[in-house]
Amino acid sequence: MSRLHGMVRTRPSAQNRPYRIGVTMSEVMRVLDEPEQSVSLNAFSDLKKGNPAPYWLFRGVCACWGLDTATTTLDLITVSENATFLLRIDGADEGVVRVSQPGYVGGPEAVASEILWLNALHDVDGVNLINPVPTIRGTFVGTVRDGNGVGWTVISTKFVKGTVLEDMDNPAPYYTTIGAWAAKFHEHSRHWKQPRGFKRFNWDISDMVGPSPRWGRWENADLNDDERALCEQALWKAMDVVMKTPRTQQTWGLIHADLRPSNIIKGEDGTLTIIDFDDAGYSWYLYDYASSLSFIEHMPYAPELAKSWVKGYTEVSGAFSGAQLEVMSALSMIRRLQMLGWTTNHREDALPEELATTQASGSVQCARNYLGNSLWLLQ
């Protein structure tokens, strides 16, 4: 066992202990520690939101977390880079189960590293994060085998009650907090000592918009020749800025990379909670600014969000220089086209309809704005 997996193991606390014992240890052993194989999330392509999980997944999750199959349900929330399912026990919302594509960006070790950093961030004052739930074996990561013997990496987190910021008419009032939390994450990352075996991927330009980007080529989106040329011109302008940015302890490190409204929940008491660390990896720290505006840069309210984020960040880390503002804006332009590529091979229902139908035209609008004034979102 690697040192990494040793550090991820824990004795379940009263808050995070497995939900309920309802299967035998022999069943547990059959669904854990299976080898990863190459397969896609097409296994869930026929499911719609609210549909029950395939039986192999349901049974495997119950085995990993010691759940009683008679009182447990597991229903689809959404399919994106992963498939997420709502876990209910006796009809009550208890958790969210995330199922990763076998082998996706590092496999089980990368997922274990994600949870390790998440747990470390719980020590940051004033930040609210989801709580991962350990399996009955004490690890936070389990493996469930499908009918073909393929192992799928699964984690479970406690259910967070509230409203996703994406579902709010105007999340701008909360972006000051989001910016402040990003600054706290970055300060933590600059000083955190990663354990041996820690494994997360990079968000470099080639991973975003290169010839073989992680999520799909923006060039395959529904654009005409003039629109594609305009976007390409904006991309080259942005890349010229980013490629000249040095990578130092102050500019590059481990980041959340997806602090956007769909990953933050507002509780009934107004408390915000970050719920997803799946995209956490190494990149420019200011990429967190770009990712916070994912899919919405073209919306009328986007400048208000951008300025609120900057306000929150600077309250923690001090004012940005003019050069930093240029880098942030360049990364935002790159991110916009990166996520346009994302739309070319993801389900439309992964985004609200208003955003899903305007990504191509909105990207052209952003490119035009950026070429006219690189700081357009901040003015």
C-alpha cells in the first residue's frame, strides 16, 4: 500500500462514519480494488435525471458504504466528467455519490489525492466544504465492478441542503466570498506539503485548447468561418499573454479550477458550501478567476460577478497589478473557448437551457469583446 493510501485511511468519526451496515464483508471484497479499464460514461447515457442507478452500481455502492439495500435509493443527478447520484436512506437525502470514468485523469490514485487535499483544506478558517464519507474499510475511495468486470472509482460525500448558486437569478452578491475563498486556497496551496504519491493533473494551455484538449476541441463547435477566425484571433492574443507568464511559487500551483456557481450551494442560513473538487489540479492560480465565470462570460451580469470576485480576492491577498489583470482576462478568454469545446462532447442537460443554447454565439461575443478591450469584464 502506498503512503498516499495510508494517509487517506481514517477511523470514521461520528459525523462521517459509513451510513449503515447492510451487506457482508465478502460482498465488499468483491467490489473493491478492481483494476481500472478504459471505458466511457456512455454506460449512463440512457439515464435521465432522477432515474435509478444501474443495479450493479447500486449494489456496489451499498457494499462499499455498508448500506441496507432495502432502505437505500440511488438516483441520477447529472452526467458530466463523472456521473453523480443522489443517495437517500429511508427517503431522506443523505449523500451524493460520484462515479468516475475508469482511468479518467489518473484513476483511483488521483481521486484519493483530490480527497486528501479536500480534507487538508478543511483546516482553512472561514471556508465551508463538503465532507467526504469513508467506506467501511476506512478509505474515502472505493471501486465498484460493473457487469463486464470493469472497475469504476466511486466516492461519497454528505448531502448539503440548499440552493445551487447556478439556479439563482443573480449570484453576484456571493462572488465576493468566492473570490476571498479562492485567495485562501491559493495561500494554502503555496505552503502545503504534499505527501509522497500525491497525483493530480495539469491545466496547461495544451490541456485546455491544444490539438487534443482534455474536454474537446472548440473548433468543432457550430461556428461559421468568420466566427471561427474571430475566436482564433482572440485565442492567439490571450495565449501570447499567458505564455509569457513565469511559473513560480506565487503564480502556479494546486487549485480548485472550477469554483463556479454550479459547484457552490447556499444553505437556508445563507452559508455557502463548495461541493466539487473533481477538476482540482495544477495551473496558474489566476485560472480560478477564469473558471469562476465558466459558461456565463457572455451574460449581462458577468461583469458584476467578475468585479465582485476581484473585490473578495484582493481583500485577502492585496490588489492585483495591471499585469495580473491582463493574465486573468487572458485565461478567461482561453477558458471560454475551452468550455466551448466541452459542449461539443457533453450532454446538453449538463447545462441550464439558457446557457446550453448560447455557448457558440456567446463565445463569439466574448472574443469580439476581448479583442476590443482585454479587460472588458472588469470595467
